[in-house]
Amino acid sequence: MHMKNQLRAAAGVGAAALLMAGCGSGAVAPPVIAHGVALREPLADPRPYGAADTKFGLDVLNAWCQADPGANLVLSPSSLASGLGMAYLGARGGTAQAMARVMDLPATGGQGFEAGLQARSAALRGLDSPGVTLAASDQVWADPTLKTQPGYLNAVATGYDAGVAQVPLLSNPDRAAQEINQSIAAATRRQIPQLLSPTSLNGINLVLTDALYLRAAWATPFQASQTAPGPFTTAAGQRATVSFMNGGLFRAVSVAGWTAVQLPYRGGKLVMLALLPPSGAAGCATPAASALGAMTARLAAGGTTGPAQARDVSLPRVNLDVQVSLKDLLSELGMGVAFTASADFAGLSPQPLSIGLVQQAATLQVGEQGTVASAATAVGMQPTAVRVQPPQVVFDRPYLMLVTASATGEPLFMAKVANPAAH
């Protein structure tokens, strides 16, 4: 039975802001001045959405690394997928097809797709538990002059529980940027104090924000007394001395030359996978989604005993803070039509729109006690003219990290560590 539910404005872990021409954005605690009707249907399976976001994240991370192979990279696939997903709900025709293909969206249409997004959102919010602080929220910020389609407001209400607040994007972009940035800063616990500049909002009249913040404690903390300096070979082939956290009894498996170590957080709902590429692999090596799935399945199959076991894991402490424009990368991956005058977002607004900005900021701190991470993604739209078990795993060369939901596989954060000594 369908139940009506008003959208609420919220803030949370990591932030994705979708800037779209035709609507504006607003304040730190903005009043919801419009809302759609959220249809509550029997929850769908969120795991296909976790798998889709994982493949999408790996594709983006690989493309980003190819463009900047020596850099530390941090990405929130979950936040990026939410920001783009809110735009996708208003896409039509070839634009929708291109976005779905690049984002690897499940092949469900209409209300079934929105129900799946609803299940994804509910599963993500359900990760908040003892030992894990995870806040996630979505918000639509609209310029008073923009008209949105009623069906679109219902769709973002159903899929993302997102409400609408007004801000003067067109008449006062300075104020609009300040209000959005304050909201994101609060949502990310000041981890991301500024995502948008007033100039970035020129011509923008709709902003969609997805916010994420994570603080998670390890199920088995590393002992600070065991942390010690050691050598690390950077992506540039240079030697650096970094601080290694040392511990044992973490499950590990090898698939296709990759070694995956599973580091669980308290409560068992969230895990980190630290992925060491094959020795001699290229600097931008990224596992295939199928190989990652095989590693995840094998790691989930048992406890800390048996063949899938690694002792004396050495993992660098890291403190990463990255900002990146993803518009060009997404175009190269096949989403280019969404950025052109041929874009079709008729389901969002009667005004012709195209995406003009995709910006993400993300932070990731990994230490002896656990992980603190945040992300903020801005997608702006503008009007258009018309198998072998190693005895020890030492992460002493570039490696990847994924923070994922255990039950759904939803990838909250991905990172490539090229040089832990760089901040």
C-alpha cells in the first residue's frame, strides 16, 4: 500500500551537490517550502545498486588515475551516484540511456527503479550504529524562478527522501553559495568547509545536494605502540618513509593477482577492503568488478581462521584531502550528451537544461582507531540554447581502499594511495 511521506531536508556524511540551471539552493537549515509525495512500496533489493555504484566508482577511479597517475585519489561513488542519480530521474531519451550506461544502473524502470533507490537510501542510513556514525541526506535547492515538474519532485521524494528549499541562485549567487556551503560544512562536520564558489553558480538555478559523513571504529583497533616507520614505494617509483600500523588475524584472499584484506568495523555492518595490486602492475591498476566481487564473496564466506587468513598486516596511516572536477572524465566514459545542448532533462523541468559542472571534494583519514571520511559532490546544470594465501600482507606500494556496506556492497568511499607521506 502506498503511503504519503513529506520530504525532509537533512545533512550527513559526505556531500553531493547537483548544480542545475533553473533552480537554486539555500540555507544552513533551510525550510522545506515544497515537497513531492514519497511512495512507500515494499522495499526492493538494494544490492544491485551497490554493485552498480561499485563498478561506476571503479571506472571513474581508473579514468581519474589515468589522468593523474602519481596522485592520491579519494572518491565517494555513493555520493557521486546519488548526485547524478537525482539528475537522472529527470533525464529522458538518449541522455537517460547514456547516464544509465555509464552509471551501470540496474535494468528496472519506472516505479520499480524509484523503489530500488528508496531501498538503497534506507540501507545506507541503516548503517548508523554503535561504533559507526554515518549520516546521509539529500536536498534540492531551487531558485524561485525555476519551475520543476511535479512528477520529478515525487521521484526525488521517493528515491532520495529529498525536499525543496528556495535560495537566490540567480539574483544573489554569493548568498546562495554561502548557504549551500554552510549546509555542506555542517553535514560533513566541517570536513568540507567550502565546495562551491559564487562564480561556480553563474547560470545555475538548481542544486541537488547529497551529504555523507562517516566515523567508524575498527572492530579490532591497531595498537599505537605497534605503529612504526617503514619504506613505501610511491607511484612515481620513489622511496618514502611512512607510518605503518601493524596488526594480525585479518582475512585475506588473492584473486587474479590481487590481494584483498578485509578490515571490519564495529558492529559488522561496514568493512574496509585494502587491495594490493599484483607485483609489477601498472600504477593505475584497478581490479575488474567481477574480480572484486569474487574477492568480496570469498572474504565473506568465513571467519578469521582457515585458508583465507593473513597475519601481521601492515597498513599505512593516511590523511587524504582531494578536490577534483569530474565533468571531462564522465564525458570520456560516455556521458557526454548530458553536458551538451542535446541533453534532455525534460522530466526535471520544462526549461532545457544540461549538466555544466561535476565537482567532488572528499577526505579520508585512516588511523589506529578507525576511519573518518566525508565527501561533497557538485553536479551543476545550465540552461541550453535549445588465490594463493600470503603469510603477510604489507601495503608498501600504491594500493586501493574501499569502504563498503557489508550487506549491500554499497561503496561509500574509494581511494588510491600513491604516497601516504603526501597530504
